[in-house]
Amino acid sequence: MKNKDIVALSTAELQEKIKEEKSILTKLKLNHTVAPIENPIKIRDTRKSVARLATEITKRNKASK
């Protein structure tokens, strides 16, 4: 997910998206543990996506104070 797409989301949507991405990340990690997945870079991309979303929420919280 691109940063410009993340900025366009509301805070509630960001929190929902984080939940979705974390569940995807958990499934990817579990599948990779059992048997190597075809593209392990998906794990890294998903982890970075979660971090981008969390960073945007933190930035908004600091701006509102």
C-alpha cells in the first residue's frame, strides 16, 4: 500500500486495515513455517505495510495534541 493511499484513509479505516494486515502476516508466517511459501518477500512487504499504517496513526495522534 502506497503512502498517498494511507494518508487518504480515515483513522478508523487505518485501524481496520492494520488488523487485516496483521492477520495476513500471521497466516503468511505460519504457512512459511510449515512449508516454504512461493514468494517469501510477501512477508516483508506485509510487515512494512503494517509499519506504515502504524506510523500514520502515530503521526495523526501527535498532530492532534
